[in-house]
Amino acid sequence: MATPEEKIKLLTEDLYKLELINGVHVKASIEPQINNKISKQNKYLDTLARLLKEKNDVCLAVCYHNGRLLIASNREKATYAENYLLALQKFAKKESPSFEDYKDLMKLIVKRKIFLSLEEEE
């Protein structure tokens, strides 16, 4: 009996074959990736996107391109992401961040989590 991972792999391969015309991948803009082939950098960017996502965001994506972090969101402006990244940048640029710097960064995370939990109770 095939494992769920094996079933997913077979299904992905079948879908991939359906999108081929004369051996050319033409119906999709990108080739599907399997998780074990994703780079460490992309895994970190995915983790960052999950951290920056707000409750009302359907989707938030983070990409590193030409030395810059690009953030895409379904909202007009990703305010929390902007504020968090500014605080993270300030923290990272210091040669030896103080405990107060660390606390400031953690306050942003904790405040956001409390806010989200209060919204869920409404």
C-alpha cells in the first residue's frame, strides 16, 4: 500500500504529464516543485511569510531578489509586516543588540499574537 507521500508524488507526476504537449511543458508558468527540492533560503522565506501574515490576509508571500525582500499581500498595505521588518532590521544591524532591543522585537510579536487572539474571540 502506498504512503500518502507516494500517492501525492504519483498524482503530481500524472498532472505534470497532462500539461505536456509534445514533451513541452506549456500549460503552467512554472514546473511543480516537491518540498525536498526547495532550498533552505526559500524555506526561511516561507517561515518569514507565515510570521508576517495577518489574520485577514488570504495570502502573503516573501521573495528575496537583488538584495531586497519583496512582500506581496492581498491587502493594500502590509502594515504589520512593514513595522516588524523595520524593527528586525534595526535589531540585525546592531553589532551587539541589547536586551532592550530584543524586548522591543518580542513586544511586536506578542502584541500581534494577543491582538489576533482577541479578534478570534469576537
